[in-house]
Amino acid sequence: MEHYSFLRQLADSWGLLLMFLFFAGVIAFVFRPGSKSEYERLAKIPLENGSED
């Protein structure tokens, strides 16, 4: 049971910290300066006429 308790405490502390840092990194990447034009271009892709008839 000692092994389980150690892993549980590790996941509760460092796991939470790592998940938060990953989340903050994703948010920083999405809202970085200069990315607005890229996301506007990507948002228009479904609205383009995709038929090549």
C-alpha cells in the first residue's frame, strides 16, 4: 500500500502542476501576438466552395 500512497501523492501534487502548466502553455500559444490572422484564415475553410465540378 506504500507504493500506491506515494503515487497518489505524486499525482495530486506534481500531476496537477504539470496539467496546469500544459493548460497555461496552450492558452499562451493560442493567444500569442500575430495569430489572429492565421485563425481567421482557418475559420473560413469550411465556408469555401469545395466542389470542383
